[in-house]
Amino acid sequence: MGTGHVLTEPDVIAAYGIDWTGRFQGTPAAVIRPADCAEAAAVVSHCKKAGFAIVPQGGNTGLVGGGVPLEGEIVLSLRRLSWVADVDHQGGQLTAGAGTTIGGIQSAANASGWDYGVDLGSRGSATIGGTIATNAGGLQVLRHGPTRAQLLGVEAVLGTGVTISHLGGLIKDNTGYDLGGLLCGSEGTLGVVTSARVRLVPPNPDRVVAVVAFSSSAAAVEAALFLRRSLPDLQSLEFFVDPGLALVCQVTGMARPFPDRHSAYLLIEVAGQRDPMPAMSEALDSTHAIEDVAVATDAPRRAQLWRYREGHTEAINSLGAPHKLDVTLPSQALADFIDQIPGIVNDADPRATTWLFGHAADGNVHVNITGVGSDDLTVDDRVLVFAAGLGGSISAEHGIGRAKQPWLHLNRSNEEIATFRRIKDALDPAGILNPNVLLPAM
């Protein structure tokens, strides 16, 4: 590896110590950049012997403080592990290094006549290693499932310094514990994923996108549930509300999609092997309470409609470091949560502004809050307690990280958390891998 990839200069390593939101900041003791699995294993083994804590880091696009050295840990940057190999053009699989971006995997898949089932707004910087660490979902969970559903095998360095590798890619392989499934969503606390074998999905070249306006959140949610039943080729089903749309248009300079304001919006994408427009039109004609519709079939206009939804994250960040609280609600509670949570937040802190958007198909609401201090957790508590009280999850796809540790008990029993600790003790007995995230402090 050489000393050239062991970074200690403060101005060089500063970017590795702050997350994408700007809310979580720390100073790494050093940044080490291995080029392959063997070098990563050597680093972990050395740190285990020396008692140095490690934070594995990919594209550093995390949103809950799970990938930054908040306690002065060493950052193990996997960005150099950026490659794609062993592409199976017939079977629809490939192997990628942990530092490969989701966009890079998509490009390699497309070049082989396939597509990758996970898509994110941060596709140009988020890495496969990071998305495995959080079991990222994204924009196509409805159709293809989250990252765990794409995994056919992993290579990883455990906290013991031992390397495990199971990259054969067999669709059926019931030969024991699914270690890849265990590492997926573990937030780098059990092992450092260095490469992964992923399944690919058939491309759906014919696409139509619509933004649909509704008079209320309840009407939008009801329509979303109807469309899930009515459109077998539904690729994505997103939602946002009018304040967020107004902010996106203000920040980007885009014109609003409709001349009138509406309370809530769905973005619908249908994709297939043949023209999906007739099915889309029939479904929308049967959907109640629609106030307006904008439809696009050509790529530039589809991208423009998508920008109304994907522009939310950057537009909100322009207001300062937000509290980002992604939650999942049961379908029957989704509309009530959307309607009530701004008032709950404002009651907790009148300075706070709530921005809501997310994935209507799977009940995932991204609650973004601006106007409050990074360390003020009052609004976080109100949001997470309310979501859990409605039968929801405090983390849909971003993970627990550092941001949500105090509330893990809302969704996991003492027995489950104790089991988590026993698993970590087995795979990381020295406790050096991301020791300050996910599991609450004892």
C-alpha cells in the first residue's frame, strides 16, 4: 500500500471527517486507503493488535453519522476498491469492488444488456460497499427490493482480521448461514465488505413518468395504494408535498409543474418491454381525486419530472444542516403521519421547519427538519416516538448510525439488542469496527 495511502495531513483528511449533511463531524486519527482485500485485512489485523478503532467509509454519502470518525477513529477508505469484474452476460451477474459507485455498476450492467435493481439519487457517489452496510433501498424497492435482495455473495474482512469470501453467485445455495445477508445492514460493525457479487435485472427500456397532483395527503396515499394494485409494471412511486416542491423550484429555478398549487403529489414511473402508456392512462383514469397530471415519455422530459422529487435533498441542505429522520409507516397510518408530523415538530420547537418526501410505495417518509441546532434532539425524539407509536420503524433505509442510537429500543427488544451484541462479539471480539454506531452505549 505504501505511505502515500496513509493520510494524516489535517487539510487532506478533513473531508473524511464530515458527513454529507454537514451535521456530523469528527477528526480521523488517520485515513488509510487500501487497494485490495489483502491490504484491508492487513490494516484490520494491525488495528486489532494495536487497539485502534476503525470506521469503514465508502462514498461518505451517509445521513446518520454512521461513516464518519466522531470519536477520532481511523477511517478505512474503500474508494480505491473501484472495479467491476466477472460480468456474466448470460446469467445477469457481476462482481464489484466495494468502492464502485452505484452509477458505475449501472453502467457496467447496461453495457452487458442488463440493469441493476438499486437506484439512488446519490448514484454518482454512493458506493456498493456503503449501500450494503446500510441495506440501502432507494427508488426501485417496489420492483426489485433493497440491496439485500440483490446480493449473491460477499468478500469481507471480519473484525478478527480473517477474510471470508463467497462470490460464486449461485441463485440457490442453502449451505449454511447467509453471511452476506448478515453483513448487509450491519453498518460496518461486523466486517468490512471489500467486494460483492450482485444479481442484475432485465432492462425495461420503455418508460413513462407522471407527476400527479392531489388535494390532500390522504388522497395521494389512497391513490398510491390503488396504483400498486393496478400497475404490474410500476417501477417507482414517490411522493412530496407542496412546501418541498416550492423550495426545489426556488433553489433550482425550475418552473412549477402546474399553474395551481396542490397539497400533495405523486411521481409515478412505469417501465416495461413495451409501451406502458396505455396501462398508465387506464390506471390514472380510474384513480380518484386527481387534480392535475403532467406526463412525460421522452428522456429529457422524464428527467425534468424526476428532478422535482430528486431535487429535494440538495434544496433542503441549502438551508443548513438538517436533521434527517427517515421512517417507515404502515399503509393505514401513512397519511395521518404526513399530516400530523409538521405540527408535532413545531410544537416541540417553533423554530423548526419540516420537509417531507419519500417513497409512497413502501411507506418510507423522509422527515427533514431545518432551523434547529445539530445537537438539539428534541424534535428527533418527537418524530421517532410518534412513528414507532403508529407501528412504524425509526429507520427505513439510512440505518441507525450515531443519530438514532438512543431510540433503537423503540423497534428492537432488549433480547434482540442483546443478540446483536453477541453477534458482534463473535465477529469483532476486540470491538474495533465502527464501535460507536448502531448499538446503544452500555
